[in-house]
Amino acid sequence: MLYSIGSLLAFSFVMSLIAIIALIWAIYSNQFDISQDQARSILPEGENEQTTVGENSFGPPEQRLILFFFVTAVTWLVVGSAFGLISSLKLHIPGLLDGSAPLTFGRMRTMHLNSVVYGWTSLAALGTALWLIPTLFRTRLRHPGAALSGGVLWNLATAAGVIAIGSGWTDGMEWLEFPWQIDIALAVSVLLIGISVLATGKHRQINHIYVSGWYISASMLWFPVLFITANVPSLYAGAQAATVNWWYAHNVLGLWATPLGLAAAYYFIPRIIGKPIFSYRLSLLGFWALALFYSQVGLHHLVGGPIPTWAVTLSVVQSVMMVVPVVAVAINQHTLSLTNGWAWRESIPLRFVALGAILYTIVSLQGSLEAVRAVNTVTHFTHYTVGHAHLGMYGFVALVMFGAIYYMLPHLTGRRWPFPALITWHFWLVTLGITLYVGALTIGGWLQGLSMLDPARPFMESVHVTLPYLTTRSVGGTLMTLGHLLFAFHLIVFLLPRNEAATAATANVRANGGTGR
């Protein structure tokens, strides 16, 4: 056990040294010689014709590359939604589809988790990063072939992993279910994509790195190290494996999905509204605070477990300290989006991104509170935790990715979204769906926890008390799945051959609040 925790602490120390080196470089290269003018660098009036490579300058290879990521991501979203809805229904209709092992709850739920985390969320976020990085750094994307190879390999590895889980071949740890032999391919793929992203950053045509560039670049360094460290075969076992498991499970959200989601929000909210964020200095404080405080938060899932109390306490303290970057993001993004109500009415992509940013604040503060032992004692081993995880990975990251895709594709291709009303339907279906989903699991999970802690109440009572809330969860999941199907249908229609002038459409799309603005 001490070896396991010691290795994680050693890893954190090494990462801290890397962060310090990055911080020294940032200071040396005047990255902290900042003013509010830096926040305006992504706005049209802040662009310089000699240095700008605009949002519509991607050539055919780059267009095909980014479209590949988005199309495959949405495919995984539909597949993962089907797995998720079936597993949700099984919680209150246990006899549903019980004729074969791949259709059991244990496998369907795990296939759902990996399909949406490594399939939908990661591919959508990577596609967004491949669009944002050359846009932010005002240069062309470097090594698109490496990125495409990485994307193809990522999809193949994810498909192989999901099939392996369905057949019963798994490493058996949540978020780390893919067999390690398949994990090798996934690690190689993200390294290939990272080469393209980081090489583009190296050849940037501007000196200052906008905050979104920091988040994306850091995530490309964090994820391979996290993933490879957690998947070393035969190195961890028993309580050691549980420690590494939850260290990774939290970090893959906080140091992979969260930075990519925040990078998108920091770009699209001010870009769509046409005004800079509240405080650019505060945005950089939020980034460095995330890098400093997040690396050890996952161990609060092991409160009461067979690991040293000091390790759990360290995790609880860092979870509470996460209030710092969360408040920084909230001040910057919410003051901008909530004081410009007209933009919510005119731009449907903004609704997705801005609402996702608001839910990031809510879920992060909820996570800090949930880490405290008094709350964790009630919520641990309950559906409350499941609701919390979905609020973060779906309510925050997925909603931001929906809005980002709705914004980027018209600017990437010069086409309009053919049915703007479907975008509105998509927004309300997923918003109502995630509200019902998380609300039901939060209330039901809390009641479940209180019941399990009461020695006078039989265990089955804690099961029965959740049934109406699990039914509501399935209703919410159904609404979200319908929204995903509309999204996929709309994307297919969007990509079908049409007779329209791309260059003229691009200008019109920018002026149209319901399709690309």
C-alpha cells in the first residue's frame, strides 16, 4: 500500500516540477505580462490581418480531419446512449434483455461508460482542440496526418475495448476496464494527436498564449502520463489498485475532460457574445490553481477504506481547495454570459456552452462538498455519486461540446445547419433530460444513503426507496437519447451534398444567431 501511495506522490512531485518549469518559462517569455487586452485577442476587432489565420482558413485535409473526429464522436454518442438507456432500465426492470451475458447490467453499464468517455467525449473534445489550437495560435495545423492516424487508432482501440468488455474480457476497475493490451493502442493514439497539437503551438504566430491554449496544451501532457501510469500491468493489486483506480478516475475528468471543456468555454462564450471575459488575470489564476490542486482529489472516494487516513485527508483538503479555480471560472464566464441575455436568445450554440459552464460551477462546488467526510459518509456507495458524475461529464463537458460543434461546423465548412429548429429541440431535450436524471439520483441517492446508515432499517428498504427515482432517471435518459438522435440526424443532413456557395454561406452563417453565431 505504501508503495502504491508513494508512487502516486512521487508522480505528483515530478508533475509539480514540470509545472514549475512551465511556470518559469511562462514568466520568462512574458506570458504573465498581461492586461485585459489579451482577453480581446480572440475577438474580431483584436485581430491583425498580418498574423491572423481565421476560423475559416482550414484547408480540405484539416476539414476532413476535424469532421472525422466529430462524426465518429457522434456515432459513439448514439451507441453509448443505447447502452446507457438499457442499463438504466434494468435497474427497475431487472428482467429486461436478460437472455445473454453481454446484455447483463454489469457489462452494458460498463460498455456505456467507456463508449461515452473514450468515444464521444474524448473524440469531440479532441476535434474541438484541433480546431481551436490553429485558430488561437494563428497558424496552420501541423502534422494533420499524425492526428488522423491517432484518431483512427483511437476509434479502433475504443471499439476493441468495448467489444472486449461485452465478451467479459476486462481489467475490472472502473474507468480502467479496457484490457491493458488495448490500452497500449489508446496511449499511442493520444501521443500522435498530442504531437500535432503541441507542434502547432510551437509554431504559433503570436507570443502570448490565450488561456484556452494553456488548458489544451496541458491536457495533452497530462492525459498520456495519467493513462499510462494507471494501466501498467500487474503493478497494482488489492487496496493499491483501488487507490490508483480512483486517483485516475478523478484525474481523467479533472485533468483531461475538464481542461478541454474549459478551453472551449473560454473561447466560445466571449467569441459568440463579442466581448472579453471579466478578468484575464483571473483566468490564468484559475488554470494554475487547477494544475496545482487537482492531482490528488480522487482518494476521497476511499473514505473508510483500507488506506492511510492521511492520504484521504490530503485528498479532502485538495478537493476543498478546488473552490479557487472554480470561482475564478465562474466570475469570468458567468458574469459575461448572464449579463448578455440577448445572446442567449440569438445564439443556440451559446446556450449549450454557457449552460455547460454554469453546470461546471455547480458540479465542482458539489464535488468539494461531497469530499467532506460528513457528506461522503451518506453519499458513498449510492446513486448520488452516479448523478454527480453525470452532471460533470455530461452536464458540463457534453453540453459544451454540443455548442462547440454547432458553432464550429458552419465556420469549418461554410454551410448552414439546415434545420435550426432541431438545434432548439436538442437543447431542451438534453437540458430537461439531465435535470431529471441528476435531480432524481441526487434525491434518491441521499435517501438511499440515510437508509443504509440506519441500523434499524433492513438493507432492502434502501433499495426500494430508490425505485421511483430510478424510473425518473430512465425518463431523463430517454429524453437525452432522443436529443442525441436528433443531433446525429441533423449532422447527417448537414454533411449531405448540397448546392450552395461555401464562401457566401460562411458570411451569412456568422450573422445568423440560430445556426453558427
